Amino acid sequence: MNNDVQHRVLKAIAEVLERKETEIRLDASLRDDLAFDSLKQMTLSILLEDEFHRTIPPEDLMGIVTVKDIIDFIDRKLQEPAPT
């Protein structure tokens, strides 16, 4: 797992939740533990797109359950060629 990606994702999640990064566990469920609703998910998606300069279609986020799932997803996205 890329530590830079992890830090940047945790920072974005912390911003959406208005919490400290240290309060967010990698195994935390977005819905159950962090109380993510559709508005928070949309906000996070926009923040991540801006942070990593990648388009993240909503359907790509289906099946993402935990914080670690997001980090792994972004890691995979960064392996794809950058948009021109």
C-alpha cells in the first residue's frame, strides 16, 4: 500500500467528516462506522478526483466498503495512464 496515497485519502475523509485523520481506522466501514451518506460519498468522490487528478465514475465506487478499499481503489486508479 502506498503511504502517500493512504495519507491523502485519510486527509480527504477527515475533511469530509470534520475529524482528525488519526481518528479514522483503515478497517472502518464507511456506512456503519463513519456514517457516510450519499452526500458525504459524493463530496469525498469530488475531493479524491481533485486530489489525484483522476475521474472516478460513481459506478466504480460500488462495492467499496472500508477506508482501505478506497485506498486500494485509488492505488489501482493511479496505475492507469494519466488523462491527457
